[in-house]
Amino acid sequence: MNTVFLNMENNYSNPVGPQVVKVASWRRSLGLLPTEGSMIFQEKFSNFHGALVNVTALPFAPFWEEQKGPDNITLYSGTDFHTLAAIANALNFTPYVVPTTSWAEVARLVSERVSFMSPVYHNIMPQRLKRYDFSFVYEYGSLDFSMAPPGLQPQWKSLYYPLVDIVWAAILLALLLIPGILVMIIRGTDVRTQCDSTSRLASGAVYQDMMGMLLGQNLPRRLPTTSSSRILVGTWLMFALVIGLAYRGNLTASLTLPKYPPRPETLSQLVDTVDRITMQPYGVEFRNFFAKSDSPVFQKLARLIAFVPTIEIGQNEAVEKK
């Protein structure tokens, strides 16, 4: 039995012209016998014979970049374009970039099969997998955030930075307790010695003297000379010496080196710090993905996302509204 398959669709052509190829023969006793070195059905998409293949892409540096060339020709560059060029050379096809105006249209034309593929890097997300397939991952990409550098803190705050918050709290607590204890010791001594009330030290004077010792002023002579008060005053002087040395040692560094606000290092810190996060229009996919998450952090991230036409506009807004 002789059979000839004739392809009536003249979409592709062989470089050497029309060909008649014997791919198999049929015998009643042996059945179908493929010809050695030939295949009945050629491997799909192994050779496009120079055909035009529609692709959709928009500028997305450094993956895909476009420039106007001479005679109104668009020149393409970028890592993803060079990857597409290598694939086109291996499979013998000519890519044709279908004009599009948005990333939503780029993806829609792929799902409608108007475009064979979008060669620009795309993040794999569940809602995208429902509409189209992805190639294997050939390039690692992470979702990063860029922020304007924060301004310097006011210079007067440098007087506060040499000591941490807990040390300042301990100093304030000691400044409230120790003078009060000394006042009670003085009054107890006056009661036992039946001292004239006119010679007693006022509470305000005691607090003033203790504050003066903490600031490194001269030791006042009007404090009582009993053993208990001397021990307490000596302890206070030792405390003031240690705190003073630590403060003065760190003060030079805090006045010399600029002090910046803490930088958010985690996503939870980021959403608690910023008021707005800008993304290009393709970020709709990301916002929907984050909004469906069970994590409160991702849900808050979705609420903060706002859209701008280009990444340059978003970065300028970050600098102007930091």
C-alpha cells in the first residue's frame, strides 16, 4: 500500500524546496515499518524554518530594554532579549514583538495565544499558573524594596545618644530614690539629736546637692556628717563617677559621627515604618497575591501598595516624601 501525506498549509517552507520523504512502509505480515533515520511525526517545535513567532514584552531593565534606532527601528537589549535571541537561533525562528501598552495586555495576549510567549522575567504566582505555563527557572530574582536614605537626627539629640534608654531610666530612678533616702536619714538624725528645725536642710537643697554631684560639681559642705549619710553620699559619688566617665567617653563619638534612624531590616519593620509603597501597574498581581495571604504582615503590605506609571516616578516620590 502506497500512501502520500500532503500538507496543504503553506505556513512554513523547507530551505531546499518541497520534499517527498519516505518515512515508513506497510506490509500485511509485518505491519508498519518506519524507515531507518526518519520519523513519521517530527519532533514538535524542533525547527521553525525561519517562521515569525509572536512575543510580547515591555521595557523592564535590565531584563528587557528598548531604544529607538535609525529609520524608526526599535533596538532591543537586555539579558532576557539575548536569551530569546539564543533560543531563536537554535530553533530557527524570527521573534516578532507584538506592540502592547501594559503588562496586563502582555500577559493577556499570551493566555489568548496571540503571543507565543513573553520572554521577560516573571515571578511565578498561583493565579498566574491558572492562565499560562512557565519555562524552567533560569534566573533568580527577589522582591526588593528601595527607600530614600533618612535624614540626620537633630544635633541636640547627640547629647542623649551616649547612653542607652535603660541607663537613662536607671539614672532617673536613682536620682529620685537616693536623695529621698538621704532626706529621710537627715530627718531621722535630727529627731534623735533634737536638732533645731532652722538648721535642717530642706529637701530641695538635698536634691540640688545630689544633682550637682552627679554633674561633677564640688562636694557641698552643708550635707550632714553622720556615718550613714557619708556612706550614702560616697556611694552616690562612685555612681556619679562611673556614669560620668561612660557618658563623656561616648559623647565625643556621638557628636562626631552622624546618627541615622534605624533602617527597617524585615518586612514587618518595613510595613510599620512606611506610609506608602509604590509599584508599577504590573504590581496588581502582587497586591492580589499578598491580600489573599493569612499573614497580617502581607495583608498590611497589600493595603500600602499604590501604583505609579514608571519606577522612576516611584523612586522620585520616595525621595521627595521620605
